[in-house]
Amino acid sequence: MKRLSALFWSLLFLAVPVLGVATFAVAPAYDIWLPKDVSEHGPAVDGLFYFILWLTGAVFIATEGVLFWFIWKYDESKSNGGVKYVHGSHTLEVVWTIIPAAVLLFISIYQMNTWADVKMRRPDMAPTVEVIGRQFEWRLRYPGKDGMLGTPDDLHLVNDLHLPIDEDVLIQLKSMDVLHSFFLPNVRIKQDAVPGMKIPVWFKAREEGVFDIVCAELCGWGHYKMKGRVTFETRESFDRWLEQKYAEQEATQPADSESAAVAKLSPASLLARR
Ligand SMILES: [Cu+2]
């Protein structure tokens, strides 16, 4: 009976690494693995992800294997008498403190270049578009004909982001209310939108397509529906699209240019345009 119980518990613990590894192995076949990447820096980010996954995976399998082996080998039925208590091993503790510390130090140095590319080496250019998180939508503002944000000729849109491929794009990210997280899984971009801050986000998309914009921060009751869409397209069709949206917006403006400017700035007109 005791032998049976040892068998049960050791196999149960062995099932954790076996099923865990199996899940990872079949995930790509069921299309629940990383989403398609179409960005320039994506391979570097994915490379880091896989490196850390393999490293932690190996440690996970080793520790789970040891756990299984100890439960299997040292079960009570095979015990010959009392338990011997030991005080611990100073050497062992030093070793298993220094090894993880060294590994963490290595990872922090190894990832620095990728981090700098994604978060520090900002391209020297004016923002392509301003993205404003708001419960529960993504508001977009493109600079108008004057190429400057914050002027009366800005183009206002909601949830329908378009960006050109094969060139750097710079997004100015803001939040109108609470913390949101601007997540573009297909270009490996995730950045918190923080109230009161203008945060630059940049990347280069390399393929055309329509992908999701997701909010990755639980931002309120409607968080689940805070979904937009990003369309990556060639420069020519991006310019054509901008032109068309601009004309659509102009068509809905009052004829008088001064009242048009005022209307664009008032919150009531922003709401009306939704
Ligand atoms: Cu949100």
C-alpha cells in the first residue's frame, strides 16, 4: 500500500514536466504559439524569448526530474528506521545562489542591444501618428497637411490605424484616462500608455496585412472590447488612404474655417465623430 502511494505521488509529479513539455511541443500545430511577426526587430525579440524559454525549460525539466526521482527513491516503505536531520550545506547554498545570479547578469547584458533598438534608439523624425488610449477605444490623430500634430487640420480617427511598411514609423502614445497598454502582437510591440505622458513607440513593418491592436492592461469593465486594427500597406496606398480620410473629414466640416477649427477642438465634436 505504501509502495503504491509512493508510485502514485512520484508519477503525479513526473506528469508535470511531461505534460508541460508536451504542451509546448504541440502548441505550434494548434496555432496557439507566437503570432506571425512582420517587424524588423521581431526576430531579435523572438530570439531572446526562445533563448530564455530553452534556458528556463532545461532548468524546469532538471528540477522536476530530481523531484520525481527523490519521491520515487526515498519513499517511506524503503526507509530503514529514523530520519537523519542535517543542518544544510553552506557550499551548496553559495553555489545555487551564484549560478542564478550569474545567469541573470548574463541575460541582462545579452538583451541590452535589443532593448536599446526597441526602446532607446528612437528614430529622429516627427510622429507619424498619435495614438490615445481611452476607455475603451484607440483614438488616432494624424498630422494634417502641415505635417504637425495639434493643429486644426489634424485627421481624427478611431480604432483604424494605417501605417506604411518598409520605413520607420514613430507613434506618440498617450492615455486620456487610465493606464492602457498598446499591444501590436504582430510587430512585437507592447507599451503602456500612461496618463500625463507622451511616450514614443517606433518600429518598422515589413509586410502588408491587417492585424490586431489589443489593450494589454486591464483598464476597466470594457477592457475586453478595446480592440483596434492596424493595416500595414505600401507608402503609395497609405498616402492614398490618408488623402481619402482627409477628404471625408473635410466634407463633414462647417464651411467657415474658424468655426471648423473650433469644432475640431471641442470635446462635443470629438464625441459626435465617433
Ligand atoms: Cu485599455
